[in-house]
Amino acid sequence: MEEDKILPIFTRRIYPEVDPLPHRQLIERMRTAILGDDPVDPRMAVIVSLADAANILRHLFDRKDRKDARKRIKNITSGNVEGQAAQEAITAMRAAIATPAVMPAIIAAT
């Protein structure tokens, strides 16, 4: 465990990976599923949908692959009921988090 400071106020604990192999394998499986033409199994579709909804897939591709990846990601997420449900869940969670932050501003403006 390591400790790091964010600004001079906040302290955070960092837990380094013991074995980075599963993380690398998952990234490679997602890249293969997204850049390939083979059908994607439902479990990988859910993983891709969650990663897409969390905006972390953009870090997996360079600029030249992003356009093709974007089309394939859309095909994977729209053709899978589980993937759509995962994206809707994350969208609802973001709305629930944003609402308390926005409400005071709306009340103050009225």
C-alpha cells in the first residue's frame, strides 16, 4: 500500500496490482472483440458496454482505430439486451449522482 497526496489536503491510498496479467488479458480480449469481425459472446458484450458507458474504452485505441472501434462498439452494445441494460444502469447512476449537485443551483436560480 502506498499513500499519495492530492493537493495538500487529501490523502489517498494506492493498492498496486499484485498480478497485472488478468488486467492485460481483459484489455486484449476487449480489443480483439471490438476490432474483430467475429460474434461477441454476451459476457464480453456486457463488459464492453460497461467500459463504454464508463468512458474507458477511448484509452484502449489510438486515433486511427477509434472511428472503426466506435462503430463496432455501437454494434456490440445495441445488439445485446444485457449490454443495453448495463449502459442504462450506468446512465441512471450518473443521473442520480448529478441530481443532488444540480438541485441547489436550480433552487437558487428560482
